[in-house]
Amino acid sequence: MITQVQNFTQQYLPSAGFDIPTLKQSAVFPTREPVKHLLIGSPKAVTSSIYRLQAIGYASVGDWSPLLPTANAGEVMSILIRQIFIA
């Protein structure tokens, strides 16, 4: 299971040395930072949450990672990384 989580993080989470391009930092341009959303639950609950977030216009279904199994039977996880502006 540890290998699955390591593979998941390597595939979907940036490495420590990953630099996200940002606009020139000044009072006019806010900085951008990544926010990682992680859904963990039954396949039905995770899928339902993903579709609800699409329905309210937060993220498209295709923006989420594929469902991946966790160490717990019948449980999956999916991740979404969004860039948000920080004033």
C-alpha cells in the first residue's frame, strides 16, 4: 500500500523542487499558490462529491485524478490541484 501512495503522490503532487510560474509579484498582481483537494471515501461518495463540485462550477469532472484504492477495503481517493490567487 505504501508503494501505491508513493506512486500516487509522484504522479499527481509536485515535487519539493517544483516551481510554479507566477505573475510578477506586486500590489497589482496577487501571487498564485496551489491548493490540493483530496477526497477519500467509498467510490460512490467520492464520485458524487466530484459531480457536485462540477454542478456548482468549482471543478470539472476531468480535472480530478482517477479513483485510486486506499489501504482500506472499499475506499478510494482522488486529488484535484487548483491554483488560487493570494492577495
